[in-house]
Amino acid sequence: MGALNYNLKKLYHPDPALRAELLDTNFTSLDIRQIKKEVDWLRSLKPNLNKYVYHTSLNFPKEDQFDNHKLMAIAHDYLNASGYSNNQYFIFRHHDADHPHLHLLVNRISFVEASCRIATIIRKARPCSES
């Protein structure tokens, strides 16, 4: 959870001009313990997946001074095009460079995979419970 800790720490940078902004997330809290619980629950469905976090940055030319609404739309377009439309995610905007840029953190295990896995577990358990 190193990338997450890095980005969360940036939210509280002592210099307000360098402070990051959380543009969007679908986690229920910014409490690291709660985030870990939510991530671990999905991870338990695919325990052999070692690299479960996708972290990238989207960088824009300094001439492109997008507002947060536009950057968030670009980030969601990127996530959808990358196949991460049903995943846990964070979208952070950083102000520590001379150009606009975002950091995206995504759990590679999707909610769809979780739903399918749970359905499989229930289906396999049914014969035992019906006998």
C-alpha cells in the first residue's frame, strides 16, 4: 500500500500549494484501516494475484490548465478504456510539478470478478446444504 500512503500523505502536505487533492474514489473512507479491510476482502477472492494494485500517472502539458471536473472526466475515461470500470479506485491530483498530473490507484480485482466468485462459492455450497 506504498503508493496509497504516498498519495494520502500528499493530501496533508505542509505547503498548501503542493498539497494533493482527492478528486474521486469509491472507497467508503480515507481511514487506512478501513481501506485495507475493503481491499483485503476483494484480495481474498484472488489470493494468488501478487500485483493487485495498478498505479499510473496521467501527465498533461503545462499549457493545458484543466479544472478538476475535466481532469476527473479524463481519469474516468482512462479507467473505463483500461477495463477498470468496476474496480476500487482513487484519483489524486498533484500540484508538485509545473504541469497538471493525476495519480490513479486501482485494485485490479473487479467487483464483477468478486460477484462471479461469490456466485460460484454459493453454487458449489448448495448441494451440501440441500441434502
